[in-house]
Amino acid sequence: MRLFRLLITCTLVTLAWSASAAEPPPERREPSVAAKPTPLKSAPSAAERLTSEREPQFQAHVGSNGWEVYDLRSEPWWREAEAWTAIGTVALAFFTALLWIYTYKLWRGAEEAARKQEQTTGRQEVSTQEALKISRETAEAARAGVDLTRRAMESGQRAFLFCKAVLPLPLLLPDGAAAGLAFYGQIMNTGSTPAMATRLAIMSKRSDKGTRPPFEVPWIGGSSVLPPRGEARTARVDLLMADLNDAYAGRCDLHVYVRVEYQDVFDPDSRHHHEVCVRVSLTHDPAKLSAQELPQYVALYADGDQNSAA
């Protein structure tokens, strides 16, 4: 910008100088004192012509005051208007050329800056897209980590109910004789939070030897809350002496099925369950045992799926 201003200033100064120098100088007139014209001479010889060409030349004409003679000798070149006009033209052309060169460089510089800016913008856009992608992936990973942490916390803290044991107890007649066995399911909450809407069920069935009957629990009644580390007992199911004698003789199989359903405090809309099925076997003839001895000779074997699920 400074160079551009300097070129404009030099151009204007040169033009002003040329205009002032182009004014023609006033004509110098030297009046002659001769009142009469000089008599004509004969034609000069070659030597005279050579000598006269080296001497100043004059021009005479008749004016109001008589004969007037003018000096026709040439002026110095710096006194000529055409010379300064030519100099100004050359200077103007020179500065115009410099101005064109400067303008061309400015144009090339602007074009190069625009191209670099476009490349930089493209690289910045690519970098921004990559940064956004990385940020999105990081956010998704963080969200997945938070979800995994939450699930791990809930899994470690939620209620978990399972059947701790199936307990056989003697079933007595009024006279104290053995009438069979009564079975209970012992349920325990091993979680750190209460089990909500807890329902317990126990069933027994007799089936052919080597078969396992299906169990469908008809839920009857309400539900309850089982606190952390709390225990509960199911209702009772009875196996009479006739069934026990047939099972000992190998004529049938006896099964006891326990199921518990509940909800945890973290997801009230999801229900969990746990189920156990055992086959009842006797290691001694029940007809020869007293009511108090009968539970000691009962063996329970898991039969079918023993699972917990949601």
C-alpha cells in the first residue's frame, strides 16, 4: 500500500512538472537600429557559406519602427517544451508500468491467499467432521459405560429371591402315627433392596416312573414385600403314606415344585422369577419308620430346569 501511494505521488509530481516546463518561452526580439535595409550582396562563396552556417542566424523584416532583426539561434534542449513533454510521457509510462506490476502482484497475492484459505477451510471442515465423529463416538462410549455401570450397580443391589431349601416334615395322625410327609419351600432374599410384589407357590404331583409332569401355577391371593436378607416360607403340600410306599416300591415318581415371582425397586415394570423342581425318593421302607424317623430317610433330587430369570 505504501509503494502504491508512492507511485501515485511520483506520477502526479512528474505530470505537474511536465506541464509547467511545456510552456514556450517568450520570443526574444532585438530591434535593429538600422533604419534602412542593407544592400544586397553577391552570392557567398562556399567558404563564406561554411562560415555563415557556424554563426548565429538572424531574420529581418520591416516593422512599425523600421527594420527589425530576430535572432534565430536554437534554444537549449531543456528550454524546449517538446523535450519535457517527452520526458513526462516516458516517466508516466514508467510509473504506469510499475503500477501495473504492483497491481499484478497484488492480484496474484490475493488469488494465492484465496486458494490457501479455501484449502485451509477444507482441511478445517474435514478436521471438524473428524472431531465431531470422535466426540460422538466418545459420547456413545461414555453413555454405554454409564449404562453398564448402572446395570452393574442395579444387579449388585437389586433383590434376588431363590428357594433356599425344600423341607420335609412329618405329617401326623391324631394318634401320633405317620400319615405321610409335608413339604415346604424356604425362600430367601439375598439382595440389598426389598423384593416387591412377591408371590410364592408350591405344588406336588405323582407321575409314572421316569417321567416329570408339567407344572402350571394358578396364582391365587395377594403378594407381599420381602426385605433384604429376609426369609419366607411357602404353603404346605402333603404326600401321603400310600404315595410314599408306591414311590419306594418303584411304581411311581413323586415331584415337588416351588416357584417365586417378584419385582425389584429399580424396574417395577419387570418381573423376576425363580423355580425349583425336586424328585422325592425314600432310602428306607416308610412302613417300617416312625413319624419322627420318616424325614431322615428322604432324598431330594433336582429334576428339570432350576433357574432364575426376568
